[in-house]
Amino acid sequence: LKSNPSNNEEKEAQTQLTKSDELQRLHSQALSAYQQEDYEAAISLLDEILAVCVWDAELRELRAECYIKEGEPSKAISDLKAAAKLKNDNTEAFYKISRIYYQLGDHELSLSEVRECLKLDQDHKQCFSLYKQVKKLNKQIESAEEFIREGRYEDAISKYDSVMKTEPEVPIYATRAKERICHCLSKNQQAAEAIKLCTEVLQLEPANVNALKDRAEAYLLEDLYEE
């Protein structure tokens, strides 16, 4: 503006400068809210800033952290995926996406994302540690499902027992393993055991359709038609 003053440009510049000051104020408020663990307020402020600063990777990462704290993992993934594209070699974003998918029980997507992290840095300690864990779990689940397809139900049960030992910390894997073991027991004519395990799964997930169907099959084997 100093080199080429004009009324129109000056007005536009003043408007943008005012907006810039306002965004900096909002940014300070968002950081303060985050530090005070008021994640809902932080998200609301970050929404306003990101409506203007669409390409800011760090703001997206901050909002993703807030979403994680607020129990909204799918929104966190969306922001982290954008951050991974906006910032070169963003191993941290890929690591976080992989961790979220893993916690949600989606081991295949978790494996895919952690591989992206290792493509950028094969010596990344956190990513390599997570990769080993997810790869091992993924292999066991694939192997168990292969046994089920072949009708080798005893082998599948043994393999799903291994899954529960491999990941005792994230409850969804134990629930899925029990659901599949219940299926194997039902198919293997072990009705009483199937009913017991399916009931255990249904106490955790009352609307689990697979467990309901497998328990129904087991009840048929026991001639318990009403049940």
C-alpha cells in the first residue's frame, strides 16, 4: 500500500487487518480453552478460525485433539487426514490416525495408516512399535477367518484365543473374538458353550445381530425353540 496507495485497496487492507487481529484473538481464546480442558469451547473457536484459515495444519491438529477428548474419533480422523496432506512428512498425523482406527477396532485401516507413517520415516519408534502390534493382530484375525471358511472351527477358536492375548487392553477386540468363537462353537455343534459365550457378548452388545443368530442356532441344537 505504501508503494501504491489507492482508496479501494486501503479499505480492503484495513478490513483484512481487522479480521487478522480478530482471528489472533480467537486463537488465543482457543488455546486458553484447550489448556483449561474446555474442549467444546475450543472446538467452537477453532471452527471460526478454520472457516477463514482453511489450510492451517496445526489448527486442524489442535481441533483433532479436542475431538478425541470429546469422544468424536471420526471428526478427529477427518482433521488429521487434512493435516497429513497439508504438512509435508507429517508422521505424527498418520500415527494418530492409525491409533484411533486401532482403538475403534479397525485393524486393517490402522495398518494401512501406520504404513504411511513408516514410508515417511522407517525409524519412527512409535509408528514401528504400533506397526508390529497391528500387523501381528491382523495376521491372527486373517488366519482365524481363513480357518472358519475352511470349517476348521477348533483351529479358529484357538486363533481367536490368541487374539485376546495379543490385545488385552482394547476391549473391542475381545468382544469381536468372543463373537466369532461363539459362531465357531455353534457351527461345531457345541451348543451349551455357544449359548454361554453368545450371551456374554449380548450383555455387552444387546443388538449384536451375529451373536443373536448364532445363539438362535445353538438353541435349535438344544431343542429350545421358544428361546
